[in-house]
Amino acid sequence: FRLLLPEGFPAHPHRGFETVTYVLRGGLVHRDSLGVKKSYGAPRGSEGSGEDSAVQWMTAGRGLNHEEMWRTGEALESSDQELFQIWVNLPKAHKFAPPRMQMLGSATESSSAAGTEVRELGPVPSVSPSQGVTVRIVAGEASGVTSPVETYSDLAILHVTISPGCSWTWPRPAGWSCLVYMRRGEALLGRPEATVLPVHHTATVERSSENDEVVLGVDSSADCDADLLILAGAPLQEPVAMGANIVMNARWELDEARRDIAQGLFGPSWDHEKDDAEWMKTVKKHWDALSLTPGD
């Protein structure tokens, strides 16, 4: 017998940014107010190395409602979940971009109620630039390998694994912000005087006006690999106004978003217990009543 609570995250709105969900173990089932369903995640029994990971890169853009419910599988299947959800701000010029979805790894798709762009991009790219080092490129580029994910600003999301006694250097572009999060083990960050980054800690790498190197290594006496994320990008240099699940540039835009939600312009909401037929019926009925196609 297995009891999993809560079931996930029922329908809620987003506007003005992108959600990047990087699943290492377990999975999620996405349904949205535009009529798209995606079930994605790592295969049953995955150890979470990232080798069989999955990514949903969802551009909320001008707005939608979506739910994210745990993909629980069969009764005897493990319900362990491990994932990162990273919010990527959209530049002001693209806050109202059409919603779209880019998928890496294993996923299935239902029919869409409208022409929402859903791109299947294959597995998460990876490279082994030197002995004992593996880099998975969710976004951006590393060691000559580029992710197929299209972004609205210059950025990189890298999942790096380094064995004891090994090191790797990533050439960070000039002016980029950079965070390093230690998922497992610990690493040495920087040179000549390296800083120890323990497990579950985050380091902010000082911004530089020149091309700079992010130097990572693991002591040869370590008893496990270092497993970490690099989150880096060019600053947008724009004001940020955030309210709940809306990220804009000014407070009045948050008020506008709330009005649009109330008028149904993000689409309908629904009970997460509805089956797919009832959910799709709700979506179509809502947009038909507004004499709009989803996302207009």
C-alpha cells in the first residue's frame, strides 16, 4: 500500500517568464489551459545521475494556467522524486511571447486544442571534456556541445559531475552572473586559493567585465563524486516586479495580469481529479465561450 500526498500542484497561472523543470528521478504530468498534456521524467528505477533525465522548458509568455501532478506510475513503483525547477525571467520585449514547450528526454504528448508549439528535442546533451568529468547541457554551451533549447536571452544551465582527483574549467562569458549549487559531495571552487563548496550550499561567483573561468575540482581523498549545477546568464538589466506566479517589469503589469486572469484570458481552471476527456472538454468550452482560440 502506498499513499502519496500531496498529489502535486493543481492548476495555477504564470506570465512573463519560463519554468525549467529538470527531473532526475520520478516524473510529472503536465496539463494546461491551452490543451497540452505532457508526461515526462526519468525511467523507473533511475538512480538520478542525470544520464536518463528529462527537461520541460515551458515558456509561459503572455499567460496560461497549468497543473503539475506527480507521475506515480504503477502501485508498486517507487514514488521517489528528485527535480529542480528553475525560473528564467523573460526580457521585457518577450514578456508576451506565445506560450511554448521544449522537451528534452523521455516524454509523451496528447493532442493540443490549438497550435501551441511543442518541440521534442531528444535527450539532454552531454560531453566528457576530460577524464572523470561529465557535463550535461540543459541550456547554453560547454566544451563545444550546445543544447538545442532556444532561449530568449544568453544563459547556461549545466549539470556537472566530477570524480575525486579531477577538475574542470568552464569559460564564463564576460559580464555574466553565475551561481554554483552543490547537489552531492563537495567541490573546490576557484584558484589559486580554492573555496570548499559543501553539499547543499550555493556559491555566487563574482561578476567580471572580462571573460572569466569557473574552475571546479574535487580533492583526491574525497569519498564520492561532486555533483553540481551551474546557473549562469547575461543580466537583463531591467526592473523586476513579481507577484505570486507572475513576473513582470512594473506593478501595474501585475494588476493587469490579475484582471486578465479574472476575465479568463489565461484560460480555464479545472479540478485536477478530472480525467483527460473532461479536462479537454473544459478547455474547449472555455475558449469557445470567449470566441477565441487558446492563447489569443
